[in-house]
Amino acid sequence: MQSGPSEPGGPVTQRTQSLAASDTRGKHRIQAELKRLEQEARFLEDELEHLEKTDKSSATCNE
């Protein structure tokens, strides 16, 4: 008896499950990278706000 695409556990089913698992891992990696970029953007925005509130440098620093 040959294993066809309609039989459970056949090569097509295994390949589909493998692709679904790698797709989930890929989605998780993308979400993790997006979260990291959002955190970095927030950090940079906070840094810019801090710099805008800082007094201008003294005449000595400008020289």
C-alpha cells in the first residue's frame, strides 16, 4: 500500500506540519525583533527628550 497525500501521517502531512512549525518560529522571531526595535525607539525618544531639556552648553564648552 502506498502512502498518498490523503493518508494521515503521509509525507505531505509531515511536510505541512514541518512548515507550520517553522512558520510559527519565524513569526516568533519577527515579533521578538519588533519588540526589540520598539524598545530601542522608546529609549531613543527618551534620550532626545532629556537632551532637549538639558541646558545649553557653557561658553567654555563651545570654544
